[in-house]
Amino acid sequence: MHKKPSPDVPAVSKGSYLSMDSQGKSKSSGHKKHDEKEKVVLKKKVTLLRGISIIIGTIIGAGIFISPKGILQNTGSVGMSLTVWTACGILSLFGALSYAELGTCIKKSGGHYTYILEAFGPLLAFIRVWVELLVIRPAATAVISLAFGRYILEPFFINCEIPDLAIKLATALGITIVMVLNSVSVSWSARIQIILTFSKLIAILIIIVPGVMQLIKGETQNFKDAFIGKDVSVMGLPLAFYAGMYAYSGWFYLNFVTEEVENPEKMFYVASREGHLPEILSMIHVQKHTPLPAVIVLYPLTMLMLFTGDMYSLLNFLSFARSLFLGVAVVGLIYLRYKRPEMHRPFKVPIFIPALFSFTCLFMVALSLYSDPINTGIGFAITLTGVPAYYLFIVWDNKPKWFRRFSERTTILLQILLEVVPAENSS
């Protein structure tokens, strides 16, 4: 859905500054020669082991260390806390089963965005990626990184409270390192993911195994009167569920790369390819073969949230939007069952599973507007801004000439600075 450039403003394309000529050579004198057969495409680096590590690594991430406090604060007792943990686990299983069906019948990368686009069309899909760009991804990165910053500094502040500024500076450093790794090499970032996944598994086992041993010995005194505590507020339950679902939230990430298990495409890249985000986001680095613009676009937004919010307000902020669109995507599964019954579905779940999952997600979203009106209200307001943005940036074709010229020149400048070009056909 890309517009043709105006005649007086040439766009950087396959025959321009950073592209290859007919002999396979770069037209920029500052770049190395490329092999004649090498194409500028996303490299297939996410193998089965790395795909498994993505799922395990995102499920067993900062959430397992952040969520217990949030759940306990909003439930008031150990027993109710464990009940919420169990319910969130079952709900996540239902969500994973629903996404397994979506992933096998819609074999395209992009996750939630692609499923909503297939079921409900471009408007809702655009709003989904709009919210992902402005709310979910930067807030989620900030929350995870804040946990990293706190844990990495904990050994140095055993006898005193860690200064908030120190946590945020350490967090900013960690975010920067991760961004650089993902920009330089998909392969290296995947290898580090595997190492960190095994490290987290070991850390979790160190916590779980001694606890199980204590239970075997009969030390169950902590479970006596487990449901005695402060009264449970119905208004607090959505926030407890948000914290619990956040801890399980890695189950849908492999659906972002299902076009091929080894294809590292992401939601922003796919949305840009569909014309729902600026064209620059679908371009590939000519040497690293990574979607560099799509990786770095979140950096300033993440830093903004990092230095203006705290961990739990950001958690509620992102969970509202994430739960809303998880529910919508699974409603899309039910809709496609009736709209397109002829679709090939290698894996099919009983209808009550997506129905229960989507109802629970949307009910908790509605209830959370009363539980935490400030953070969820901001998230809802940003979601609504996606409607005028869609008609302004996507539907409106007759934009002023100066706007088109500015957009095209900005794209060219960014291509030159980032050394990126449109991806070539990999076939």
C-alpha cells in the first residue's frame, strides 16, 4: 500500500544509493562488494531451539519476579493469590490453544495484528499496531528492564534502599545493549536468548526445588488459614489478573514468526509491509540483513516511559491494551469459524475455549477501567486516537504536495543514515 513518489522527488529504491546494480555491486563507493547471488532479505536465524528459547525466555522472564507482589496486593491473602495464579495459568493455556489454531490456519507473521487484519479488516488491525507502537511494546520493555535494573544493583545495596535514579540508569544501559544486539545480528541475539533462558531456568529451579522439599517434609504451616487476610475487592481482581497474565505472557510470541519458524519477521515489519506504518520500517540493513528501523523505533518511547513511570503503573497501563486486543484476536477466531468455515484448520480447539478466553479478557478490561481509571484510562484514550490516525494517515490519499515531499525526503535521508533498502523477493 505504498504511494508512488512524486516525479520531482526521487525515492531510494532498488536502483539508488544503497541498492545493488545489475552486477550485484553497491552503488555507494563506501560499501563492500556483495556476492552476486546474495539478496537483501531477512535472514532465517530463528531455529526450533531458538524458537523454544523465545517462548520459555519470555514466559520465565521478569514477570515471575514482578507479578507475585502485584497479585498479593490486590487479593489480600495467600490462598486467593494462589487461586489467581492457577486461574491465570488455565486462562493462558486457553489463549495458547486458541493462538495455536490461529497460527496454523493463518500462516503469516505478525501475531495479533495479522489475525485481526484477517478477521476484521484494516481499521482494527491498524489500531492494534498503533497501540503496540505507542503503548504495549515500550511499556513492556520498560517494565522488564526496570526489573533487570533492580536485580543487577541489588548486591551493591544490601543494607540500604537502591536509589531510583540508579535503577533507571542501569535499566537504560540494559535497553541500549539489547537494542544494539538486535540491530547488529539476529543470530547473536538468539544465542544470548538461549543462554539467558537456561540461566533463568536454573534460577527458578533453585527457588522451586527447596520449596517442594519443604512441602514433602510436611512444613505446610504457611498454608494454614490461607484465605484469611484483608477482604478481597472485586475492583482489585482485574489488576491481580493483569499481574498474573503478565507472568504468563510469553505464550503468544512465537506467533509473530510463524510465516516460517526460521523467519525473524516482527509485527512492526509486517504492518509496515502492509502499508499501516511508514515504509522505512519494512526496510532491511544492506549488510546485517536485520530490520534495523523496526528495532530502533521503540527506543525513544521506551526511554520516555522508563523515566516518567513506575513499574506497576506501567504494568497496568500495558496490560489493559494487551488484554483488550488478545480478546479481540480470539473473538476473530470465533468469527472466522462462521465466516470462513472452509479454511484449512490442521488444529482446531473446542469453541468454548476461545469463547471463555475472550469473554474473560474483555470483562477484565471493562472492570479495570473502574479499578485503575488513570492508567487504564490513558491506555484507552491512546487506543481511541488510532481511529483518526487511521483515516488521516492511511485512508486520506489526497495529502498536500509538501507533506508527500517531506515524507519522501525523510525516508531517503533515513535510508542513507541507517543503510537500509526495501527487502528483495527471497524466492
